[in-house]
Amino acid sequence: MEVNVTCRVASMTGVTGDGFMARDLTMANTAGPDAHQAVAFRSDSDRSVLEHVEFLGHQDTLYASSLRQFYQSCRVSGTVDFIFGNSAAVFRDCSILVVPRQLDPEHGETNTVTAHGRSDPAQSTGFVFDRCVVNGSDEYLALYKSNPAVHLTYLGRPWKEYSRTVFIDCSMGEIVRPEGWTPWSGDFALPTLYFGESGSSGPGGKATARVPWSSKIPAEHLGAYSLESFIQGDQWIPDDLSTKN
């Protein structure tokens, strides 16, 4: 099934049928910043492809729940764990934007971009961000610059024990904390997760102060996170997308 229209979908949209495709859409959860979990889009569709789709929300905006998913040139905005789930998903050339999350946002907050949910080391799931941009919306950047010490943003935290998330050749704004990643609770999952980076750039991409339980991806392992290897994308992603540089 393919959706190719320009429109805005409010509240939550969920898909389960295999091979779902969508482009030129905005999917928004309009519950507001004080509503806690408020999913805009949930996908359990294997071999799903979304291009130029905007996902708007606050906490838990995009629930990439399961199976293989590909996001090309999309925009995802949110606050807490706003890309989460246990899919094998590749995000390529996407904009990942933090937005203000409280009714009185000047008081400060802690934001986490991702919360991956791999619960078994045998699962071939994980989030791959390839050539993406991680930054804040204009409103959030204004808040951050007014008092950087109270506005804290991290690339992710481990929702489940074998959480796996990698950022490859991504540009990171100054809002990303030098530590990069933050725990879920105590030392839960820290010995078993895999959080990795390679080629991070921008003021938030300096890896010299990253937490010791994250990794610099060895060059010889980068191929494991390609479209072909990680989600077998060469077998089902349309050629005009899979071959984009």
C-alpha cells in the first residue's frame, strides 16, 4: 500500500500491513507537551518505506515498533524517547529536532532522542541514523541558549537490555550533551547495550567526552549497518531511494 498525498493527520496513526509506503505527509499528535506519552505514528509493517514524512509530537512521537523500516529525508520532532521501539530501522538524511516539552520550559528538562527496545541479543533489530541532523527547533534553541545548563539533550537511553542504536556521519548541534548518552535507571543494560558512533560532526558530535559504555564503531564494522546488510534494503526498497547518495 502506498500513500502519496500532502495532508496532515492528527492523533495517532498505526500500520501493520507489510510493504507500507508513504510520502509527503505530516503525522502529528496534538495532545501537547504535558500529555506524557503521545504517539503520532506506530509501525509494525515489515519492509515499510517513508519518504519526506514529518512526525510531530512530544514524548514517544515515532513508535518504530517492529520489523524492518526505512525512513528517507523525514523530519521527527519530540522530547522524551521520541524515536522508540524494537524495529530494525534505518533513518537516512533525516532531521531530528528537539522541541520545548514543558508548560514552563524555561525551568529546564532532560530530553532523549531514542529509546531502542531490543530484549534479546539474537534479535537483528536496532536504529541506524545515517547522515542525519540532530538539533533543536528554533524555539528550543532559543531556550537552550538562554540557559544551556538546564536544557539537557542526549542521543538516547536503553529501553531494554540489549538496546542498539548507532549514528553514522551525522551532524549534531550544540544541544547534544558531551556525554552523548544517558542511562535508563542505574546501571540497567549498560553492560549489554550497543550505542555507537562514527563520523559525528558539529559542536555536539565531539566524541572525546562520551560515556565509557558507548562505542566508536570500527571502520571494518560499518558495513554491517548499511541498507543492504542491516535491513536487506536492496531487496525491497525502490531503486530510486536505495541508490540515493
